[in-house]
Amino acid sequence: MPIPFRYCLLLGCLWASATTCLQAQFSPAQEVIISTHDGRILKGHSIEQDSSGYTFWLKSARCNTIVKQEAIAQIDTIGLWAPTTGTYLNQVGPNTGFGLKKGEVYYRTYLLTANFAAVGVTDYFSIGAGFDVASSIDQPDHLLTYAIAPKITIPVRENLINLGIGAIFLKLPDYEGGFSTHNLYHATLSVGTPHRYLSAGLVMLQIEGNLRPSPVYTINAHWSVTSFFALQAELFTGTPIEGTALLPGIQIMGRRVDFNIFYPFGRFDQDFYASPLPIASLSVKINRPW
């Protein structure tokens, strides 16, 4: 029996000025995140400023690098709060090639009903957990839905191609067996930078303990128009969901939070489906290196 669309959406859910107005601020001997006009995100320590530009010690390159002033869109000092990246989750899914760095904490809530949080254990491995109350609203005697979501990211080519592999283990209210009956296993290749990328991948579904023989195919894109505004889209299609779902939307990115709004619609088993209202989510990212 194919998985109902409301569960597909639920599974996925468990899954400040414009650039032209920003001026790069330089503070010696501080850990910073440098955002460039071509979409790169660089992390390191500021060293000095001279006529050729800014000199930083970059963690990824493990060497001093000069970044020309005209290439820099923004410099943010890393403290308890750091700029959000908008890359850990799509509109509803974690199927991207990007992940959290060590010490980063990510939290997202969908209309205060579905809640998900993740932490970067290393630069290439993160673990997340979430719960959803929507499935028990109309049936108060039901338990909540819970999820555990590990994810590994592999940089195939730095700042260009990244591979993400992960799983979502679910504990649904009406099923025994804990987190072993309904699970998702996903693999996604993302091409581009964290702020401008196109991803394609597949998701294998395990329903009532049985692995579906065919995958759900996914395509998603994120394109930052400015430093605070991005266009997003996500598509799911395949036999397990008996159709295709499309989720176009936008993301407003702030220093501490991201705000997403998207509108899901699609065709399932020859019937057209459209959400009566757009769906909104709020994300918070905390960066506390250790």
C-alpha cells in the first residue's frame, strides 16, 4: 500500500540589508564568516588589512588567504549567534549535500506543530531529532510522532560538489516496533555553493518494516537573490507516493533566523492535490565552536 501523502509531507517535515548596502567590517584576531558576492562562504580568523585586501587564515585551506575587498559582501564575527546558512533543510527535507559543521545547532519549527533540531558532531556528521503533534490533534489519545535523523556529508569537490547520505528513523503513533517500522534512507548530490545550488537524489522508503523496491526521486534548488532573500523549490516523484509533489517557495534569511514559506501541490493517483494554505516555518541556527 503506498504511503499517504499526508505522511509524505510529515516525513519530509521531520526531515539584514540587501547585498548592495552591506559594508564589510574588519576586526583583527577574530573568528569570522566571510560571504562573497559570488556565493562562497569562508570561515577563518582575520589577520590584517592592507591595500591588496583582507588577509584571513582559512580553516578549510589551513593557510593564509587574501580576499579582495570588492569581492566581500559581508563579514560576520562568530559568537553565540552566527548567520544562518539556509542549507541544512530544504522546504521540508534534509536531502542536500550540505550539513552542519562541528558545534553548529539548527532548529526549525513548522507552524509550531512539527519541530526538528540537529547538531554538528563533526564537520561531516550531524545528528537530529524531532517530534510532530499534528498527527494527534484530531485524535488526542494518540501519541506523538518522533524522529531521529543522522546525516553524513562528503565534499566531493570543495565549494562545488557535495554528497549527503542520511536516514530518518520514525516512531509513528499507531505502530509497534519503535523506530524500526517506518524509515527513510536518502542520498543526494548537490552542485553549487551553499547559497546557490541544485540537488538531485533518491529516497528509499521502509513502510511497516518492508523496504519499497523503487525509490522516490527528489530534485531541489536554492538560489540566493540577495544576502537576505532566496528562491527555493523542491520536487518529489515516484511509485511509492503514486505521483508527484512540487513545493515552490521563498526564504528570508536573517542574522539569527530564517523564515520559509512554501505552497505544496501535486498529482497523486490521478487526483490533483493543493494545500488550502501556504505552509510557513521558522529556523534558528546557533554557532558555538568547541
